[in-house]
Amino acid sequence: MDFLSVIANSVRGAFGPEASIYALAAIGLNIHFGYTGLLNFGQVAFMLVGAYGVAISVTTFGWSLWAGIGVGILCAVILALILGIPTLRLRGDYLAIATIAAGEVLRYFYRSSYAEPTTGGVFGLRQFADTFFELNPYEPGRYGFGPVVFDSRSLWVMTVGWALVALAAGMTYVLIHSPWGRVLRSVREDELAARSLGKNVYAIKMQSLVLGGILGALAGALLAINVQSVSPDSYNPVVTFYLYAIVILGGASRVLGPVLGSIIFWFLVTFLDAFLRQATSSGLIPASLLSGSDVGAVRFAFVGLILILLMMFRPAGILGNQKELRLDVR
């Protein structure tokens, strides 16, 4: 078994396009969950409207890619308002129910035969990001160090993705250390106390929901651009729980928590995938015990086990503080 190849694949996964995209979406979720205490179980819904905002604008209406990104952000703002207006005055679990339901409603709507002329239905939409890749400054070829290499296309997406992550993390740091951020954390710690001091808790929650949703929409748009394809079933509730795993792993309510969590998460996922596939193909793991088709499910089972152990021995995550997990969701 080529263990060096396994490590190289793992490092590529840890810093590849998917890791940067999920880090960006997780930063948005961290604003909701880590800093405001909002139980948003539908971050994937913001990613979906962001992705389809780009795809539909370019493919169906013939608009530019940049207009499509603007449409995706606008759709995320509208979705946040639709979800937040009726639920944010209520207990936190109402938002959780509304967001996870909204994600599924949107997914089934986009894949329905009624919406198929616009969304492509179950087949989705393809080849709408040529404008993005025409701006690629990297010459065709492979770039990297030793066995850890990326093609020019992936490197371009990584450059944009990690640049957006850096901007989002910097913005989060500035906002959280501003008076607005202190009010945000006070809402998380004790909503009633914040309200008794004259703070507009409802407005603060809405602003947080919109801001985190915009970051989710940008991540969804970049995910669609990366694969030049978008389909409704790629945006299922499992994606949101991957994002929660990333936030908790790195440390909730820490600026760099989602970034570190995404890197470690994708390293583990890619390592387990590459290791198990090589182990089954080489006969190290008998086919009677594990087949190649089962690797996809087993790798996430191992990640789940690691997260269980993490929650047992380090529940605040790697960078987190145990006090940050005490949420007020009344």
C-alpha cells in the first residue's frame, strides 16, 4: 500500500477547493450558532439559493456570472427575511424547525417538474461558469510540492476560495470585536438580559441571520462554479450537519475555528477514503469485511466516531471555550 500517496491525497483534500468552500459556509454558520446562538439547521438552503442564483441567471436568462452572484446573494437575504420574520421572536427551536424544513422544501421545489424549465429539475444545470475560468491567471499544468499537486483549474478555485475565507474571517473578527459584536454575544449568553438593557434583540438576530446566510450563499455559488454543475440533491440536510461538525471540531465562536475545522475535517475524510480504498484493493482488508462500494459510508462513520470522542474529551473543540456552548435559546 502506498502510504505516501494516501498522505498526499489527504493534504490535497485539507487545502483543496471543497475545504475552502465549506470553511466559508461554516464561518456563516458560526455567526449564527457560535456567536448569536441561533439554531440554524438549514445553512444548506442558503448555499442552494446562492448556487442556483448563479446557474439560473447565466443558463436560463443569459445574464453575466457576476450578476448571477448578486442574484444569489439577494436570494439569500430574502430567504433569511422569510425565515426570520415569523420565527426569531419565538424560542430558538422554532428557527431550527423552520430552517431544516425550508432547505428540504427548496430542494424539492428546485427538482420538481414544475420548475424544470428554469432549474433543470433533477438533472440540474451545467456549464455556466466559463467566465470565471477565463480569468484564471495560472497557465495550464500542475502546481505544488512533491506529491501534493493541483491542476491550474483547482488552484484558481482555491485561490478565490481561500481569499474569500480570509476576507470573511477578517470581517468576522472586526464585527465581533465591535459594539455590535458584543451585543451579539450578549444575545447568545442571555437574551432576556440583553433585552432588559434596551437592545433590539430581534433586529440583532435578523442581522446575524442575513449576514451568515450571505456567506452561505457565496459558498454555494463557489461550489457550483467549482464543478460547473448544480443539482438539487447535492444540497441535502447532510451538508448542514457536515458544517456543524466543522464548526464544533474547530471551535464554536472562534474566528478561526471553522477554518481549522474545515482543514481537519477534509483531511480526515480524504485520508480515510484513500486509506480504505487502497486497503481494500490491496487485500489488506478482506472483501468479505469491506468492499469498495462501502468506503463512502464507512469513512463518515469513522469521522462520526472521532467527533463523538471529541465531544467526550474536548466538547468545545480545538480552539473553543466550554462557556461558549452555553446557549440561551428561549
